[in-house]
Amino acid sequence: MYTKTVFLKDTGADTEERTRQVYSVFIDLIRNHNLQDQVQVVRVADIGIYNQGIVIEILPDNVLYANVKEEDFSRIIDTTIKESKVIEDLLYKKPSKQLRIVLRNCGRINPESIEDYIAKGGYLALKKVLLEMTPDAVIEEMKKSGLRGRGGAGYPTWLKWKFTRQVTAEQKYVICNADEGDPGAYMDRSVLEGDPHSVVEGLIIAAYTIGASRGYFYIRAEYPLAVERIRLAISQAYEYGLLGKSILGTDFDFDIEIRLGAGAFVCGEETALIASIEGKRGTPRPRPPYPSVKGLWDKPTAINNVETLANVPYIILEGADNFAKIGTATSKGTKVFALTGKVKNSGLVEVPMGITLREIVYDIGGGTISGKPIKAVQTGGPSGGVVPEEYLDTPVDYENLQKLGSIMGSGGMIVMDEDDCMVDIARFYLGFCVDESCGKCAPCRIGGFQMLKVLERIASGKGKSADISLLKRIAFAMQKASLCGLGQTAANPVLSTLRYFENEYKEHIDERYCRAAKCVELLNYTIIQEKCKRCTVCVNQCPVKAIAGSRETGFSINVDTCIKCGRCFEVCKFKAIARK
């Protein structure tokens, strides 16, 4: 019987392999102290702390250490594990802005142990639902909670369940959408890796509520650890009688299978996801009929994403009223964001709805890593938009972000400083959407490609004044006529950057100038003679020999030969290369 549990994560590691190495070192020390039968060491995928080096949590002492060095391991074993004493200089100072509901167990339990989950109150919500509540009562509780879908659209969860329940059919399905495809987003992955049973429990409750007997996890094959842990969680749930026939002695039967996605972004859309599970090409279909009426194999189907389902057991156990106290009038609870970009403390954050962007970026994220002013925050991934610095005090909820021309999305949040070019940002996201378009409908297939070509023309210095109105016309056509959400929102980054940074577009077009120096074809490199020390470093580093001259006469850059790679700018120690 273990007397202590140690959760370990190297939050500063570039790879999972590094965490495994640290884990091995700690395990070896535990064995050297003959504590392997008393201390359980768990390597976790998420511990709720980021960019704090090696983080170690010890239970039942409830001690959390951060920025731990390997040389501190022996001290931790001797002092805290053996003597239950705290090492003050290693204690983690917990930030106050976050509130963990979805991530409540991540880094707190062994994700591969159903016993750990049950010890934290796991499956009590399922027990309460099956033994004490009717499906209609569950729907009413979800309605009171105000939970909205966390996959992007923000559709009320209770309403989706109600519509699916109302349809009469011999067979119904529930699906967990874990096809997380936004660049830089890993919220769902971390929940599946760190607390898989909470999502399984949420899916079972959803199935009971709508009257489904079969469910599916649709997970990206690119998430092998998430797949492994969900597969294990499902197996353990069967073993404990929480899946299969007569769950908890009731007449409710439910089975779950896993389907792996091949990484197509469009399969995050409900009808494309359904087609993929059915073994067809992942393309969307017109709606109505909606999946609630005609979904998987033409049967009524409820689809919720990982974060939505992880909230469900909490709401049932803690009460809808407690959940509804968190957030704003129309956006209840918390939201998990993947905070990345030019920010000091990047990583997953879970915050109450209604917190401001400024609080997230500065109080939690620590501001820009460069120290330069924030230019904008991009939310919602490829389907989202940019929010300029002047609106950082806007409370984060579904409606406010939509008013600003962005969306909540699944939770991507990228911080940009003055070194980011808005034309280049729009081009990047639109290029992603063009690559990921299934091509089924012309507005998305043709419109996206046309817009991308216009952006590429502007970024190369060949833009025309009429291009701005052309971009807007194509964007509005895509919004109105595209078949699914991918095409309807693909133009959001373009429209939002035009809305707030149209002057940058005009600079690219009229002046052939990129203020952030990101559009390579608009750059010109020159040598500032009064700063140049004639050291010849730039001469030797130029790959095309575009720098001519001598130590005696000085050097200059041949603009006709220069390929604008920026190597001279990077290697000059005297800042004698001007880039503009």
C-alpha cells in the first residue's frame, strides 16, 4: 500500500522524452532509498503549471514544488517524502486568476488509475444521475448551469441534448469530438491525457440523458498518449461495471468505441466527423437535418467536445447553481485557453468567463516575452480574429468576442507584439484553411484560394488599391454561401485584420512597406556606413555574395543580387545593417 504519491512533470521540457528522463532519475533515487513500495511516482501530462521547470506535487502532504533541479531530488526525498516537512525555497507560488474545473484533476491523480479518479469523487455524478435523476431532470440541471458547447459555436448543451432526446428512434448515439485541429491548441489533448475518466463519465451521462446505447470517441491519431489513456479508461470502466450491460444495477446499457481521425481539420465539423466515423470521406453535408435528428448512420446523435463533457460530472455533483455563479450572464463557467505566441508564460490556463484579455495576457501570461508592447491577441484559431491592444480590457465571453470580430473557438489564444505583421498573420491562417478545405463547396474552395492569392500579391509588393474591397467582397460571399463552419469563418482573420489594421494593408500596397519586416519581398537591406566596423562577418555569411567592397573603401549591398534572407542583419554585432 502506497503511503505517498508523487506527481512529476518537466514543464520546461521541449519534448515528452525529457520528462521521461527526469522521471527515470527520480524513480532510481526512490529505489536507492528503498521506498519503491511506499511511494508511487506518476509522470503526468498536465499539472496545471507551465514554464516552471520541473514541478513536483506530493500527496497526501499537498506540497507543490516548482523550478526543481535534479540535485534537489534527494533533498525532497529526505525532507518531504520521509519527514513530511516543507522545503520553503522550492514552494510554488500559486497565481490567483485561474479557476480549475475542467482541469480539476489534471496533475492531481494518476490518469491511468480509475481508483485515483474514484477517490476524487469520480463516477459519483453518474451514480446520482442513474439512481436519483430522470433524463429530463438532467436536462433541466444542464439548463440551469448555462453550460454552452466549448468546441467553438457555444451552442447550449441542454438544448442539444433535449432535441436529441425528443426524437423517437430505436438507436441513438453520442460522440465525443476530440478532433482538436487548431494550430497551437492542445486543450482537449491535455484533458484526455490528464483526466480521461471525467470525459468518459460525461459521455455516459450524456448517453443516459438522450437515450443512447452506443458512443464513440473520435480522437486524432496524432495524439497517441491521449488515445492510449482513453482506451485504458474505457477498459477500466467496463471492468468496474460502469460500461456495458445494466450499469450500476440499472436497466441502462451503454458501450463506447474509439475511432481515430487522420488529422483533417474539417472533421472537427459535426457532419464531416460523422462521415469519417462511417468510413466515408470526411466532408460536411447541408443542414438541416441536424445530427440531433439525422446523424450517425442516419440515427439521432448528440456530439459534444472534450471540454464540454468534462464539465458535466462537476455540474451534477456540485450543482448547477454553483456552476452558474461563475462567469457572465450569458457565458457561464470557465474556459480553457492555450496561451501561446509572444508571451512569457505560455501554456494552458483555465479562467472564469468574464475575465479580461489583459488579465490573461499580463497577470497570468506575464506580458510579452520581448518586452515590446502588445499589438493584438488572436483568439479562435484559423476561424477567429485579432483583438487589438485597445480592446484588451474586454471581458472574455462568446458575445463580446463576436462583437470584436473574433470568436471563442476551441480556446486558442496567441499574443502578438509590434514585430508581427497583420497581413502576414491573415495570410498564414487563410493558407491553413485553404489547405484544410475539403473542396466540396465552391465558395470555400474557390473563394479561399482567391483571397490567398490576393494576400500573397499584397505581401509581395504587387498589391492594388482595389484589393482591399475585393478581399471584403469575397469574404462576405464565403460567410454567406459556404457549406460548413470552416468556409463560413475562414475569412475571419482577414476581416478582423482589415477592420483594425487596414493602414498596414495600405502601407503594403501604396508604399511597398512592411512595418514589422515580415514580408520578405518588401524588405531592403542597407549598410549604415557610420556604424560599420568593416569586420567582413556579413560578407562571409552572405550566401549569394551580394555584399561588395573592401575594408579600405567600405561595403555595400547589391539590391539586385540580394535574396533578402536576412543573414547579414542577424550576424552583425554592431547593428550596422538597416532593414526596412
